[in-house]
Amino acid sequence: MKTVELQYLEHPNLALRFLELEAIVKFTYEKNRSLFAEEYEQLYQRSFYWRQSFNEAKRPDYIALNKSLNNGEIECLEDFYAALSKLSKPKIKGKALRDKKKRSGQEAYQREQLGDGFIDNPPLISAAKSAALALADDDAGEDEIVAKTLELASEHPCDDPLTDDQMKTLNKVISDQIAKHLKLDRIEAKILDEGNKNLYFMYGKIKCKAAVGDTIELGMKSAVELCKCSRSDVKPILNKLEKLGFIYCIQKGKQGRHTGRASVYRRIA
């Protein structure tokens, strides 16, 4: 009897279960469906319902994967699972989709507004935002900010040296970020007034792991591990941090280990 390990056996999408079973029959049983039915009769019987779900779905991407499997374009189980995983990933929608469109629109707007001053170097911009925290803590003046701008431009070079307009842009990125950190001080003061140690600890952990503008996955399991708090504390803590303007939920999670959809927040201060 051959050993069969179905990775999608408990997946809520029956069509994906069907596709996986088709791959198992082809690669593990060398297309001998009768042998599979003999060794795994119950699974074989259940597969009729999965096939029905696959047929009713009528999704072009499902059909294309099944065709690739049957005509030999997919040559092994490893390649099949790589292709199947792409179909099982949740689509961006709701707040997450609106957030993505908003940020794409912001980049296009910045390109248009800044013109020659636009910097197409994400690592440099990210480093500039990160450096702003230390500068804010040191109460840095204009000279220190200019010096840090030159230092970062050297550490994260573009294809061509930055122009004067681009250096002004980089300087402004740092200055604007410093202003946001000063706003953060006011948020932190309000958190301390709450007298909630778990709230402050979660705030500190998020601040260390995500720069302003970055996203962080805070599903129930991740949030509990991050804050070392109880599951019942997670939602009130995150709601409070969102109300204070520290984070913003761009995607609400969905329970279930096969959904692949965890809560995602963007740090906004």
C-alpha cells in the first residue's frame, strides 16, 4: 500500500482537494485510479463530491492547472504543489485592496509632483525613515539632518548620484518622519496614562518591528506570541492602539488554519 499525504484534505475549497487528488493519482499511482480506489476507498468515494465542486466552479485557473497536469506540463508533485499554492492564496480585497490602490496612487502622485526630485530607491527611503527616530530622540537640528542625508545617500546609492532636487526630497522625508515621531510621543503619553502593561508592551513590540508606513501581520496567534498576553486581551489592545492613531487595520483576519488570511495592520505613527 502506497503512503499518501494530502496537504489539502481539510481545505474548505473542495475543488482544490480534487486537483490535489488528481495529482496524487498521476504521480504516486502512475495514473492507476483503480489501485488508488482499492487502497483508499473512502477517499475515492469522497472525491466524487470534490469533482462536482471543481466542475461547478468553472474557474479558468483551476481548469488550466488541471490541463497542465494532464498534458504533462507539470512534471512532478513538487511543481504541482507550487502551482496549487498560488491558487489557494487569498485575494486582496476590502480595506487591504483600497489601501494598496491608495498607496499606488500616492506613489504616482509623488512622481508627478516631485518630478526630477522623485527618488526611485525604496531601500534608501526606508533607511531614511528609520534614521529619523534616532534623530528625533537626539533633538537633531538642520545640520545633523543634512549630514544624515548625505550619509544615507552614500550607503544606499542609486544608479546615478542624487541630484540637488533629490537630496532635498530625501531631507524632507527625514524631516517629515521626525515630525511623525514627535506625534508618537503624544500617543505614547496617552498609552502610559491607560496604566495597561500589555497595551504598552504591544505598542513597544510593534514600534520595534514595523517602521511608520510598514505593515505587520497581527493574527491571533502572532499577536499572542508578540505580546505574551491572553487571547482575550488581543482584540481590546489592538482596538485601543487603532483608536489612538498608532495603527490601522487594512485586512481583517479570518479564522481557520487553511484560510491564509490573518489580520494585517499598518503603522501610521
